[in-house]
Amino acid sequence: VAAQKCRKRKLNAILNLEEDVCNLQTQKESLKKEHSQCSKSISQIKQKLNNLYHDIFSRLRDDQGRPVSPRQYVIHCSSNGSVFIMPKHLAKSEQKQDNRKEQKQK
């Protein structure tokens, strides 16, 4: 009787593990689909942002009326909501400072 109960517990454990594996495989497939959809959405958003970026720079002009080059300038959004363009070399140094501040806060 004890051996029979032991075999039954073992069989139940195996069945439970098989069910868990099946559930995890279903969850994995669901997560793969979700990941694919998210990647597609991110790609679309990046493309829209890139188009917007180029559209903005195509309309910007400097003091002499010449187009502003996206190779030399970047669009910067400050924490208070203001938006302006700044030379790339200044933006990179500002990003480094912001990253340092964030690391110190953590």
C-alpha cells in the first residue's frame, strides 16, 4: 500500500510538472507575440520620430535665413517643457552631466 501511494504521488507530481511545462510553453508563445508587437511598435515610433525630426529641421533657419543642419545641431527638450536647438557637442556634454546626476541619485 505504501509503495502504491508513493507511485501515485510520483505520477501526480509528473502530471503536475507536465501541466506546468505546457502552461509555460503557452506563456512563452504569448510573450514572443507580445515582444514582436512591441518591437514593431517601437520601430514605427522611431520612424515617425525620425520623420518629425527631419521635418522640423527642414523648416528651421538660422539668423541669416540658412537651413539649420541636423548634423551640427540637436533638438533639446528641457525638464520644464521648453524645446530648443543646441550644438551637438554641447548636448553630449549635457547628457553626460545628466547621467552623472541620475547615477548619484540612485
